[in-house]
Amino acid sequence: MGYLGGFLVSLRQIGRKQRVTTQYPKEKAPKPIRVHGRHVLNRYEDGMEKCIGCELCAGVCPAKCIFVRGADNPIDDPVSPGERFGYIYEINYLRCIHCDLCVEACPTEAITETKMFEFSFTNRADAIYTKAELVVDDDGMPQKMPWEDWREGEDLPTSAWMRATSPSGSAEFEGVVGWSGELGYGIRAPEAAQEIKDSISTPLDMIDEHGHGHDDHAPGTAEHVSPGHDDHADDERGGDL
């Protein structure tokens, strides 16, 4: 067949119904709600940074792409509500695999991921994002770099990632899925902690000053003990001696 063999694929397409392809980048397919994209460092509503410089995100990162150094908060002008804040924060996107483990490890939800993953670099220096580029602006929105392709109305909400434990962190609820808050100032509030859910299921008027429900002290239960019962039992044991 020689050279004609290479044209067989093209010849088979002649006369077939036209196939339409997505003309990227003018036409883009919708992104899944759980897609992992570029990270952001969040602030509280009062403008203070959520990062406390604990370095847990850097420790859990399997690609070793995060570099964090914490510093003590200035007494006269604190950066975060805690004793320390993230003084240096860098992410090397030449190494990042977007596994989302850093988001899961963060105790203050300081780092989250947007759904923006379409960004390319012309030099290696641009691939290393510093804290100045990662932290959200005064409006709680991520900063947009010139080489990033943000989709209006689609990339701003954070990826719909989930925690493996309840927001309270109790091991009793391990495996229970709970939604976390959105990026920035909390576009979508996180789910209530497990203690709040328990208090809703048990009316407050049913809880005494010791934190027990009335059912805990109901007569006939194994935990119900009449006043003075232990003293009376001690007297009987003492009499036997």
C-alpha cells in the first residue's frame, strides 16, 4: 500500500456526518464542581489573615511544593488572630499535583482552592506564587495574574471539596461528610459543628446545668442512683466487718 495506506483513515471519513469539536479556547466545556484549581489564602471578615503559620500544609504536601515560615504576630499590629501568622508562603506550581491535602490539613481553612486551572507560565519564576499573590484582596476575592484564564462566574466559587470528618473534628463522626465554607469572606457558610447539631436534636430546655438531658436521670435507668445510696451501702459493708 505504501503511502496510500496512510490516507485510509482520512478516506474513511469522507461522506460521514460532520463531527463537531469544541473550539478551545473560544468554547470551553463546563468544569466539575469538585475540580481542583489554583490556591488562595483567605481572610476573615475583619480583614485579618486566617493563616497562623502552623506549616501543616507544607508538612502534608506529598510533592513538597509548599514553603511556609511562621512568625510572631506584632502586638501593636497583628496580622492574624493567633499568636503567629504566615510570614512567608510560597507554592511552586511546577511541582503541585492539586491533591487538595493541604486544604484538608489546614485547621483554620486559610488555604482553599478555586476552580481556575488554566494558567501557563513563560518562565519558572512566575510558577512560584508568593503570599502577595495568593492572599485574597480587601473584597475577599482572589487576585488575578496576567497569565491566568479566569472564567467569569464559574471560577470564583471554591472547589466543592469535602472533609472526611465532621467540622467539630470528633473521631466519632469520622467518615461523615461535611461541607466547608467558600473562599474569601465565606460566600457559602460551612456546615454547623456536630455539637450544634446535637444541641438542636436535644432541646435546650431538656438539658440541665451539668449538660445532661432529663433522660439521663430518669428513674429505672442503669445510671440512676438515689441520693444517699452509696453512703447506705458503705454502712452495710462496714457493719459486716
